[in-house]
Amino acid sequence: MKRFSQKELIFISFMLFSMFFGAGNLIFPAFLGRSAGEDIWLALSGFIISAVGLPILGVMAVAKIGNFSTLTNRVHPLFALIFPFLIYISIGPGLAIPRAGTIAYEMGMKPFVPQITAEQPFMLLLYTIVFFSIVLWFSLSPSKLVDRFGKLLTPILLCMIVIIFVKSLLTPMGSFGETAEAYQDSPLLKGFLDGYLTMDALASLVFGIVVANTIRSKGVEDPKRISKYMMIAGLGAGTLLAVIYSILGYLGASSAVLGQADNGAQVLTAVMSQLFGQGGTVMLGALFTLACLCVSIGLVISCSQYFSGILPFLSYKKWAVILAVLSAFVANMGLTQILAVSVPILGAIYPMAVVLIILGLFDHYMKKVQIVYFTTILLTGLYSLAETINVTFLSGSLDMILGKFPLYAEGVGWLVPALLGAAAGMLYSKMKKNKTPAGQEKAA
């Protein structure tokens, strides 16, 4: 029976880390650090709970049950058909992959060419052709993912961040700034909500298939051992994410003396210029490009494996080509149009993904009351759909109604409907059990 060495598990953890760690994972903690100031560690603790905890729990939930398809089938066969499709489209060619290519251009190429040239559409077109050609090349051999990610790309990315951190310790930028108003009342909760908005929990559900297939490609076939290794990889990747978020948050908090910044990209640009001069811009561009490249490769592989499974008339490699080409095309349409369609969909499905992860972690108990899956997801989905329609089409006309739900203003108003759904499912299951004659129950 094939067993992994400690070194192999580390490389798989590296691989999973690099699949999670994109441009947003650089920007969010840096801006959080700048905004939280003296309360950085409280805010960062909340951020790590949601931005690291939820995604890693997602990997563990998939590992525990076996695969994402089994998890969604716990709710309903129709849900298992529609929900994964929406997730793969949203975090695949519909938003996440094209956005990564566009951000890589904005941070990794645009600063180094004349402004007039950089604004020309053909520059973005040429860049995305090269970028997604590289993505496709890596994606065509998913079995080599550990060698290319775990042994090459991730160590380079980690070394770059460590160099930046060490330089910041040797040449301190300054003390932490004042806490911004948004973080003054409850920095822990605000940090938690910031991490929730990274939406890495969605990616955790689809990355599970990549990690499982990678482990199988190394000769491990026992389902229990595959699940065990997936959980270890998830914990390893989570540890790395928490460390890197702490470093980025510290850099952001230390940059208060460098002037005003409206987003995380501006924070990191100021930090790198302060620490490394003009060379800092080059290093930051390389860091963003590498992070976007890793995430895009992971998502193309995940989506290709999914679509080749449900639509097998096209092979995995053909799907990889289609998705890479489609992502390059969408990237050139402009982020405004992409976000106008994809962000509302993400807002509707993300709460259901979080609830599904939590239910999956308690699947051993939920099997006896499987109706809980259906009722919890149903009420969560109805609330999320109403909130999405309210924001997207009704310009907040339903705020008076939805605002009655606790934590609505903070963006997690779905918590109460989810709890009500779980309670309703438990109650229905108990009532049904009480009505079942003892003989039938025993026979069942």
C-alpha cells in the first residue's frame, strides 16, 4: 500500500497553498493591516479565522465525504446538478480566471511600459495570449502539479515574501498607525467579515478534486488514506496562508507613514518602493504575476476535470484549451462587464457554500437526519437570492425587510435563515421518526 513521506505531504501542501494564493490574497491582508493600525492583531485574527479557516474546512469536508458531487447530492439531485455548475462558471472562466489575467497585466506589465501604450487594447490582448498560453501549458499535465507547484512555483513565491518581510525588519518603515473608524468598535468581527469576502471557500470545494486526483496519480488508491492526506494538505496549506497573511498584515500596518492608500495594491506598491526603491516595483510585479498564474492554473485544472466528467464527449485536454481560450477572451472584455454578471451570482451562492461546508463536516450525524441538508440550504438559498435581487435589481428596496435579520448590515444576514432551516429539518426528522411504528423502524 502506497504511503506518502513527510516530504511528499509538504509538497502537496505547497501545491494547495499556491492554488489558493492569488492577487486578492495579497491585497486584502495588506489593506486590512493599514486600516486596522494598532488593532492589527485582533483584526488579523478574525481575518485568518474566515479567510483560512473556511477554505481549509471546505477541503476537509470534501475529503471526509469523498467528493464534491456526493456532498451536493446530500441536498437534492437537482441541486447537485445546478450548484456545482454555477460555482465552476463563477470562479472559472466567468470571473476568477479572467480577473487573474487582468490583474497580472495591471501589476506585472502595465507599470513597465509607456502609459499611452499600456492603455491600448492590443497590449492587454498580447499579454493575455502569453499569460493564458503559460497557464494552458501547465494545466495540460495535472499529474505534474506537485512537481511544478510544490517544488518550483510555491517555494519561489514564499522566498519572495520572506525576503520582503526580512527587509522590513532590517529597515523598519515606522510604527503602526491609528485604527480606522470601521475597525474601532469590533476589529475582530470586522477582520472576520473581510476574510469572508475573499470567497476562498468556493475554491476549496472545487480544489478538492484536484488534490484527490493528484494523490491518486502518485499511487494512493485507498479512499480513507486519500481523505487523510487531503486533510493534512489542507492543514499545511492553511498554516502557510496564516503565516503569509500575518506578514502582509504587519507590512500594511507598518506603512502608515508612507501616505494615503485607497486599496491593498497601493499599500504594497508604497511598501515595496520604500523597501527596495525602483526594484521594488519589479519585484511586486513578479509577485502578483506568479500568484495570479498559480491560481489560474489551479482553476483551469479544476474546471477542466469537472467539465470532462459531466460532459465526457470532450477530453480533459480539450476542455483545458477551451477554458484557457475563453478566459483570455473574457479578460479582454473588461472587468466591469464581468463583475456586473458574475458578482451577483457569487453573492447568491457563497452563503450556501459556507453552509454546505459546515454540514459536510458533521455528515456523520447528518446522515440520520439528511433532510437537514435540504431545509438548511433551502432557507439559506432563498434569503441569499432575495438579498441578491434586492442589491442588483431593486436598488435596496427590500432593506427595510431584510434589515430585520441580525447581521444583515455586516453581510452575513443568512446566518439566521440557515439556523432556522437546520432547526426545521431536525424537527421534521424527529416528528417523522415518532410517527414511524416501532416495527417498521426496527425493520428499516
